[in-house]
Amino acid sequence: MTKNTRIYIVGLVLIAAISATTVIGVGMLTSPKQQPAPPAPVPPCTEKVVYANDSGSTIKLNKGDTLKLSLNDYGDGGYSWVITSQDKAKLSLVSSNHVNGSADALGDFGTDVWTFKAITPGTSTLTLACQRPWATNDTCARFSIQVVVQ
């Protein structure tokens, strides 16, 4: 191969390299920039209210939702509701309070209300027993639900 032929080939390679670099650079300048995908929309938090007649059912919640449990206070004879089973990793107790009953209604001792927040996905059993603090084997009522956090 002659010296002129080598110079010619090297020149063609340089021109090809410069052309490719220019095309790539111009392409980067003119192409739209990739934007990161927007985060998935977060469903609004909701509150699900359950009552004594919901015992035995399955309740579905989304992470962040609240579950409000409302049970009649038996009040008579020293009975009170106690949480006997709760997966605190899935359901966090936010509050519990007593709502007084009607002074006009004989035997209306009010309502006990618990509010739980759904923390992590999974299934949990929430169980309460209405019992006397000094006699835990003396139970007048039970409440239990399966809670599925999605």
C-alpha cells in the first residue's frame, strides 16, 4: 500500500468519526429530554366504620386508610372491651374513647370507639373481648374481623 493510499484511508476514518460524533451531538441537542415518570397516584385515604354485626367478616383497606370500630359498652357488672389480638405491624391503634349513652334510656351505657390506621400490606385478625379486668376468663361478648391491607 502506498503512502498516499494510507493517508487517504486515515482521512476517511477521521471524517467518518467526526461525522458520527456530530450526528450524535446534534441528536442529543434536538431530541426531547427524557422526563422521569410521574409517581403513581395515591388513592385518597378513607375511613371504614364497622359495628358489632360485622364480626366474622373480612374488611379490605388500603395502606393509610382508617378503620373505626364502634361497639356497645356493656357497662353493667364491670365488663369492658379489651383488644385480645392485633397485628400492630399492620394495624396501628390511633385512638380509643367512650361516647356516653343517653341518660334517658335505661341500660344505655354508651359506645366504645377505636380508630386504627392501616400501616403495611397483609392480613391481620383483630379480636376484642368484653370481659371483667379481674376475671379474664369471664367473657360476655366477642368481636373478631379479618383485615386485609392492600
